[in-house]
Amino acid sequence: MARKRSDVKKSVFLFNTAAYLNISSTTYDAKVTNLEF
């Protein structure tokens, strides 16, 4: 049971990290695009 719970935490952590990186890169792309124009 405890092992399953830690697996879920790990999955959520990885998902949040991926989402954060995705948002960061999207924001960065938008800033670069705005600077170019």
C-alpha cells in the first residue's frame, strides 16, 4: 500500500514537472517571438 502511494506521488511529481517545463518553454517561445517582432 505504501509503495503504491509513493508510486502515485512519483507519477504526480513527474507530471507536474513535465507540465511546468512545457509551460516554461511555451512562455519562453512567446517571449522570443515577441522580441523578434
